[in-house]
Amino acid sequence: MFRVVIITPEKHVFDGKARFVEFKTIEGAMGTLQNRSPLLAAMAISELELEDDEGKRQVFAIYGGIAEFSNNKFVVLSDAAERAEEIDLERARRALEQAKLELEGTEDEIHGRQAEGNVQRALTRLKVAQKK
């Protein structure tokens, strides 16, 4: 077991023990168990899954950030993160449709990248919400 902490500027999303964690960095998918070598990685907009100390799988939407593992402590610092249980499925569907419309209507590069990020966040929320 090792400690997992997921923190945003607004709150501690999770603080507990885990048997393993699966997550995605900008380099690709990863997983970790206790006693691994130190890690510092940039998180992608994606889901994070863990098995807690009771054997229960928990799923979170992570909207980028930094992950660090050292001394059997895995810390995620993110601008935003939420548990699957906190996501309203219908609201997530509507947000995805709105983000897709925004992307289609965007012509300049900067707003296009922002719109792509909005679509990715909405897709992640929807995927995580369906795993409640």
C-alpha cells in the first residue's frame, strides 16, 4: 500500500491508501505500485483509476497537472479533478455537444486549441461519469 493524494486549488479530492494507480501522462499510460522508483510526470487530461485499501476501484477525471511519486506517496496536483460520483451524466453529455459545436465554429488557431481542450475535458468527464 502507498498513499495517494489528489489536490486542486479548491480542495483535496482524495487522500487515502491504494494498492495500485493507473493514470495517463502526456507521454502515455502508466501504472504504479508501492516501492517504485521516483517519478515526476506531466498529467494528460484523462481518467485516473485506483484500487483503494479496501479493494474498491475508484475513478477520477483529471484535467492535466503534475504527478509525483516518491517515498510511497503518489501526489497529483491539478487545476481541476473530480470523482466519478460527482459528475452529472446528462450535464456531461450536454457539455460535450456544446464543446463540439464550439470546435466546429472556430477558425483561428488559438481558439481552436482551446476548443479542442474543451472537447477533451468533456469526453473525459463523460467517460468517467459512465464508470460510476
